[in-house]
Amino acid sequence: MTPEELKERIPESELIFSTSRSSGPGGQNVNKVNTKVEIRLPIKDSLYFSQEEKNLILLKLKNRISVNGTLIVTSQSERTQIQNRERAISKLFSLLSAALTEDPERRSSGPTKISKIIRVDEKRKRGNIKRIRKDPDIDVEE
């Protein structure tokens, strides 16, 4: 599922916005203006996700979800609140998109032809080194 599809599916009224003073760029403006934007999306209480999707999001984004099941995303890298808001929204939907996208199963493959040749060559070299280190077989005539 793409971030654009999620933007159409989830209305902005579902998102909870809050602002605070940022520690990012902005000079003296940082001390005066609330430019940091924090978005909260209650995953557990959302009507826009199925139970399977909720479980998948809770599993994959567990480090970003609070105890009460709310996904929290912040942005404070821009100088204005509007830019931080847009950046936080895009970050939120890209996180959700990545969480809802199933990873394809990995198909194991055998060793490549060149890796087989290299392995056998290394074994041959190692065997030669060991053969050189051996005591020579000396036939002693009695």
C-alpha cells in the first residue's frame, strides 16, 4: 500500500497535531516560535484499519508506538511549522506504508560458479602448504 493511498484512506481529522518549541535550525526564532510538530495516530482505536493491519502495524512499528497504542511521529528539522507539519505527515504515511507492505519471501540460492572455483582453489593451495610442511618420507635401508 502506497503512502498516497493511505492519505486518501485516513482523514486528517483522525490525526492529532501538537506543536512545541524546536531545537532545530532557526536562530533566535527557535526560542520564540513553536515549530516542532508532533503527530499522534491512535492505531488501536482507528476505524480505518482492519484488525490484521492493526496487528501488523503494532508489530512492525512497536518502537514508535506508545503503551496506549498511539503512533507518534515528530519533525523539527525545518524552520517553519508548516514545513515541519508536511514533513511529519509524509513521514507518518511512509512509515505506515512500509509497515503494511509485506516483504517478499527470500529464495535461497546455491553458491555461484566462481565461488565454487575459488573455494576448490583455496582448498588446493591449503593442501599444498600442508604437504610441504610434512616430514619427507625417507626410505632407510638397513
